[in-house]
Amino acid sequence: MVNKSNKGLFQSSISTVIVVGIFVLGCISYIGVRQYKNSQTPISAPTQGVPATSASAITSPPPSMIGINTHTELYGTGADPGIITLGPKVGGHPGWEPYEHKPGMSFEAYKGGSPVLAPFDMVLVGFRDTSTQIVSGGLSTHSDDVKLFFESTSPDWPGVHMTVYHLLTSPLLTGHTQSLSNDLKAPPAQGYQLFWDGNYTLSPMGNAASYGALIRYKVKRGELIGFAGTVPAPDGVGTHSFADFYFDVPNTSVNLNIKNGDRHLHLVQPGSFFYWKSYSPDVIFPSGVLAYPFETDGYQLPAEQRDVNFKYK
């Protein structure tokens, strides 16, 4: 038999144990729920930016967006999203559908022969000329397609390659004759070549030696690299002047599209992967920002460099 005083003490002890137990269980439950909620909190991914695994010093937007991406009217047809393997898939002019395997984005020229500027510091590593005469419906129209292959020398974009195509000509091709009609099965070509499904180096092909290509010539951001070409308009009426750009960015992952060459190079969507700004010698560029490839906001190259016959020496 338990006396009343002991019974009261016993009941008090039980109550204390129950209260403590409930408190402990409550704490455990609270901590568990809190940890669960914290683990379930979504991390908002940036809508635009450079993947941390890519070969770039840039992984966040510029500190100020003043003057950045202000000329989207220059954006033409973007690259085919199906072959973009790094970063945002979509870019370019809304509603303009790219053809299958289109590797780059068009920048619309103000007119045929508009000077084309270097987006960043780089070195010429190769060229190819697939300019030709197109005959359709009894009409013959020339299509400009000089291609230049560059490698970045910018510390912001180590190992990145840039290709510009649909050029009329370039000051880096000192012996080039404009408006040639080449055999597309064996076009003049030399040096490092990059395409959506492969990359490789060629010894001079065809009459490539006559082009006088300044292989390993370095250009700075904003310097002249070529002149916008002209092709027949898609509707067959008139012509269309522009320059196309594609960028191969190194990444730790493998690009399964590439059958030959460096499989760690990935095509990106230029209009949404990079940030762009108008070039002039006095403009300060935040790290990683590229220069628009045409003269904008009043800037013009020296008069002699705006002549399509200008050549570097």
C-alpha cells in the first residue's frame, strides 16, 4: 500500500516525467520539421548566368545592368535549341525559327558590308569560305559565307572559341577576293575548324594559301574582324544582311553531339548566355560582358577601317 504522501510524490514524479517527455518529443518533432522544411526550401536558380562548371571566371550577372543588353533589336534568328548543350536553350528574335542544327545567332546588320567588331579579345585560328552562287528559278544570286574561327585570349573566357560566318570578307584574309563562288564540297579552308558535331585542324585546302589568312593574329575587343555579308532573303525577294555567331564554351561535362575532336566544348545560345554592351574606347566593361559586334550608340571605327577593302598588315 502506498501512503498518501508517497502517492502524491509518485503522481508528481509521473507528471513531471510526462511533461518532460512531451517537451523533449516536442523539441525533437520541431527540430525534425524545421530541418525537413529547410531541406525542402527551393533554391531559386538564376534565369541567366554561366554554369559554375564552365571555363569562365563569370558566374553571376554584372554588378550594374546600366547599358547592358540595350540593343536586342540586333538579335536575329537564334541557334537551334536542340544542339545547345550548355546554359539557356532559347535566344534570339522571338518567333524566328532556326533551321535544324543552326549553331549560332544572327546579328542583323544595318546594311550589307557593315563592319563587324570583336566581342572579346581573341586570336584567329582558322577560316573557311563557303560563299557561292545560288541558282534558283532561273535567277542567280550570290551568298556570302566567309567563316572565321577564333579562340578567346580573354582571362574571363579561357578556352572559349567563337565562330563568325556569313561575312562578305575580312581584313584578316589579306588576299581574299570578294564574292567568290566556291565548291561547297571542297571549299578553301585552313586551321582549326569548329562545327556543331565536331572540331578538327586542317592543312590549307584548295586555294586557301591565296587568302593570305593571318592565322594567330590577335584582335582586341571592339576591333574590326570583318564585314557583314548578304544572302538571298528567305522569301526569295531581295537580300538579307547579317553576321552569324556561335560560341563553343568548355565544360567539365561531355557534349554527346561531338563525334570528333574535343568533346568538352559546348554550344551556347549567344543572346541569352552572354551579357552584351555597346563598344567604344572609353566604355568600361564589367568582367565577362561582351561587345556588340556592330557599331552602336554613335561609335564608329576610323574611316579607313570602314572600307570593305581594308586589310591588316
